[in-house]
Amino acid sequence: MKTDKILLDHGSGGKISHRLTQELLLPVFDNPILAELNDGAIFELNGRRVAFSTDSYTVDPIFFPGGDIGELAVNGTVNDLAMCGAVPAYLSAALIIEEGFPTEQLQAIVASMGRAAEFAGVQVVTGDTKVVPRGAVDKIFINTSGLGVIPAAVEVACHRAQPGDVIILSGTLADHGVSVLARREGLSFDTTVQSDTAPLNHMVRAMFAAAGGGIHVLRDPTRGGLGTALNEIAEKSGVGIRIHEERIPVKPEVAALCELLGFDPLYLANEGKLIAFTAPEDAEAVLRAVRSDPRGRDAAVIGECSADRPGRVYMQTRIGGTRIVDMLAGEQLPRIC
Amino acid sequence: MTIKHSEEYRDAELSRRLVEKIRQTSRRPIRLMEVCGTHTVSIFRSGIRSVLPQTIALLSGPGCPVCVTDQAEIDAFVALARQPGVTVATFGDLMRVPGSASSLQREKAEGRDVRIVYSTVDALAIAQKDPGRQVVFLGVGFETTAPTVAAAVAAAAGLKLANFSVISAHKLVPPALEALMAIEAVRVDGFILPGHVSVIIGLDAYRPFFERHRLPCVVAGFEPTDILQAVDMLVGQIEADRPALENAYPRAVSADGNAKARKVLAEVFEPADACWRGIGRIPASGLRIRAAYAAFDAERRFGLTLPEAKPPKGCACGEILTGKKTPPECALFRKVCTPLDPVGPCMVSSEGTCAAYYKYSDA
Ligand code: SF4
């Protein structure tokens, strides 16, 4: 690694985070399951395929329009499991709390974790709490891990996209990223954008019921956004991807705030959206299944895969031009003026 | 702050019609320079280059505020961050720009107090909240940003704040245009002038420049259709041999600009010579804090001197900012210099030309 200190960029979910994983973590924990680098690990236990995933949640602010860190922590791991094609079953929860944190806020966060678990149909079956001296963490960090079983007919992974596949996005882009940004200290935009944090397992179940083996890749474009997720899939599957700007749903408020700050919604986080790569003949059925979920009403077919330019993602722009969509490099920083 | 969304200006149909018209009118091979970094990004993001006819080459000019900031100024920012008791407040873009030995981002990782703010007002608020620390705002930007900085300095004076100051590295657009014309190798047939800057200074601010050079000049907004509109007007002027100073962004830009913003600007700042990366010293192209507000001038408060600093070796930012080269012509582009390991500021800033080429084009 070229830097002798870890920078915030290393946590951005973009290229620099990948480099950290590739150069520092993979060589140590070298094994074929990890090497797949899916949203969760997929392996066999007693003849059943199981998905296992973990994620730590740090968000500023901890309460944001449309949700809070507790809900996010449950939904995030539920979604990681769902993206492996698994039916999420059990979760663990570990809380690291800063000394002096208001009990009332902790109660609110835990209650919201409870509601999220119930809604997703998972149980939190083990946990841990630690309290650290003031300043050792920022208010509260939460880690959740989860376990789920993958039904026999289901086979989704990042490397399974095929030329001809159709790409479905389940709703509007960048809502979570913008809702958090707008509430950050120093930014006081009066916007009505709410985080999209939500469990996706119910939607995924409906999708498999509609198309089963026709779904090749599932992904929730969280950190790093849609742009980064598509690049990973293009690279791992060895396909070229083309998306169409005018078909990508973005709320007007989100587009406006992004423009103001010089941010690209393609690289902002989503916490309740998925992308699905499906065989063309199944696309319509899958799209219908997604749209039948209340969180998937704005779903759209946004692009397709081809054998041309493997590993590359292109965008057909609104004015009929073409440009590349690259992976996010480091964190997006607000620009001058 | 309320936000007006601009989807309505993104009319795909209108864009297609404009492209069609440009294709029909454009005969002569021409080079148009977009002076503003926000234009550069919009042009790349919307794929405008891919729809324009071969006759039209778009060049990016010295309009990315981070990119034109002199190496010595970046070094001064880093030096400030290292001073004990100092909190540096900055726009995000500047964080990664490599100075001669370090960057603000690195200094922050070392534990120095460097904070990203979204406006000067936020920096002022930090100073009020923490009287024990000297808060220095890094004033980088053009006529668009400078009035807000001026307003903050005036407010700090009103509040008699003893722990707030500004280092002014602001730059002015019209003198830079003038300086560009003086560089021999620069060949431009028309300018797409910046929208936001023009909102403040007004169309007439370019009049003397236009009268001296009689080159086609059009002020443009930032939507793809705005830019295509400006290109269409420029092509029209060139093909008809009738250079003019025109406004393709009348919904935001007036003849004399924003009087209030200009007043506070003149109250706090006065023109001064400034060093531009790639161009060098340009007379009266920067802004210095007036003597009446000397207490808020970080350069004076901290006795900063800006030692000569050389730009990074092999970096062609200077030639790129003046339209003499495009990023793929820089030997380091993509090979050594990437957004992750930027060598020059043009690769760092989200509005930098090298970053735009890297992110959005195949070149
Ligand atoms: S590619 Fe890098 S080194 Fe070359 S001009 Fe651009 S910023 Fe400088």
C-alpha cells in the first residue's frame, strides 16, 4: 500500500477500499469462500447451502430522515443475505457505545432494531454491548452478522451475469446518501428526501417465485453506489454493461442537491434498493414481481449486458451521447461554490 | 436554502434539435474553450463531445478553482494546518491536492484539525463555538465564492471575532482570459464563459476583453442543453464571421450582475496580482483583503510567506489548463497519475480536466 496511514477514502466503498481488501486482507485470510467477495460468504453446512454475512454500521447523523442507525444495521445485513439468494433467519447484534450516550436514544435505536427485525422476519439471537470512554467512538457503532439458508433452485453470484441479461433497478437512486448528507453538520438544506432503508428479502422472495433460475445476479448498491456495483459485476462476469440515463429513476430533489454539491447520484449509497440481472425472457416477470412490492413501485429496466467491451460500463446519456461509468475512486467531496 | 430542480432544462428533445442544428451549420474546424470546471464536468457527464461533429473541438480552460491554485499556496495551507492551535476549515476539493510534501488529507490523518465545510458561514460558526482555537478558512475560488467569503469577513468584523481569519487565494476570471490570449501557443476560436461567475459579475464585465480581441464569447448555464445552446451560438457567430458577446443563460445572468455581491466583495477585498498554476503571475487577477480588515487576513496574522514551489515533476497541468495539451498527452496520465494517486491538481479536483477524462472517457 502506498499510504502509511489509513485515510477516510479507504472506507468509501470505491477503488481504494478494494485495494485495501485485496492487498491487506485477502492475503492473510486466503480461502476460496472469501475470495468470491460476494455480499456474504456462501458455503455448505450439512448438505444445505448457507449464506453468512457481517457488516458494521457507523453513520453520521445516527438519526436521519427516514430511519436511524439501528434500523440500518438490521436491514443492511438482511439485505446482504438476500443478495446471496438466502432467506435471512438469524442475526447477531453488537453495540459499541460511547460513554455518556443518552439512554433514551439507545432505547430508541434498539426499539427500531426490534421493529426492523420483526418486519424482515428475522430473529436477533445473540449479541454484545461494550461501552468505551468518551471520544473512543462517535456516539454508537453497531455490528450485525446474519445467517440464512439458500433455497435449492437459487443460484446468484456477482460473476454470473451473461451477455443479453437485462438489468433491473428496484427504485430511485441515492435517496439514502442524500438524506444523510443533507443532515450533516454544516449542511442545512431543507429537503424532504428520506432514506430508503428497508429490508429487501420479501421483494427477493417474490422475484424468485416469479423467475427462479432466470435471475443471475442480485446486488444492493450501498456504499459506492450503482456505478461501483455495476463495475464490479462487469469485471467479475466479464461482460460489457450499457445503462440508459433517462431510464434511471432519480427523485428531482435528489438530482438538485447532487448538482449543487457536485455529487453524482450514481455513486451515492442506497439502503433499500437492489439491482437484478436476469435472462431477457424472465425480465418482465421479475420486473412485475419487484413492482408488486411497495418499495419497488418505481422499478425500471435500466440497461443490458453484452459481450462487447467486457469489464466496462457505459452510459447512454439523455442527449444521446455516450460516456464511461467508472468505479468510484475515493469518497466524493463537496466542491467549491 | 430552497432548491429548484432543473430537470425541466434537461429536455432531451431540445438537445437533439440543437445537436442537429449544430451539425448542419458547422463547417470550419474550430476550437472552443469552456473556461469553467463545472462546464467541463457537465460536458463529460452528458457525453456532449460524443454528439458534436468532428469540426468542433472542446478545450478545457483554467476554470477549476482547485487546479489553478498555485503550488506555493497549497504548501501554505499545509503549513497552516501544522501550526499548533489552528483549525483549518476548507472546501472538500482541496483535501487531496498534493503539496510539495503533504496534503491536507494527510495532515488530517496525522491528527491535525482540518475540517471540511460547505460554506464560509460554517467556518465562522466553528470559530464562535471554539474561542480557544484560531480558525482559518481557505479562500479558494472565483468571483462566485469570493462574495460569500467577503460577507463572512465582514460578519466576523461586526462580531469582533479574534479567532477567525481567511487566507485569500481567490482568482478572477476576466484577467485570466486576458492572460490566456497573451500565451502564444494558445489557439482558441471562441469562449464558453462561466455561468455562476457571470451571475455575480454580469455580462458587461467581459465587454473590455471582447472589444480588445473580437473573439466570439457566449455565457452559458450548466445543463447539457445550456451548453449546446452556447455552442450553437458560437458556431453561428463563427460561420457568419460576426463575433459577439452573447448571453445564453439569461434566466440567471444580467448585464451588470449581482450588485449586492459585488458591493461586499469590493468592501472587503481589493484586486492584487496572483499566481496561477500553469500560467504564472497575472496582474490584478486575484483578491487581497483590504487594510481595513487586516485583522482577518491569515497571511498577516500568521506572518505567512509563500516560498517558491515547483509543480510536481512531469505533470502537464499547466499546459492542460491553457488548452495546449489534453490529458492523454501527459505521459503520467492513467499510468502513474490516477484519482487514487493523483500527481497534479487536475486529477484531484472533481472539476479537474484530467479527472474528467479519467472518469468519463475512453481516452
Ligand atoms: S494526468 Fe496527472 S500528472 Fe498529468 S497533467 Fe493531469 S494531473 Fe498532472
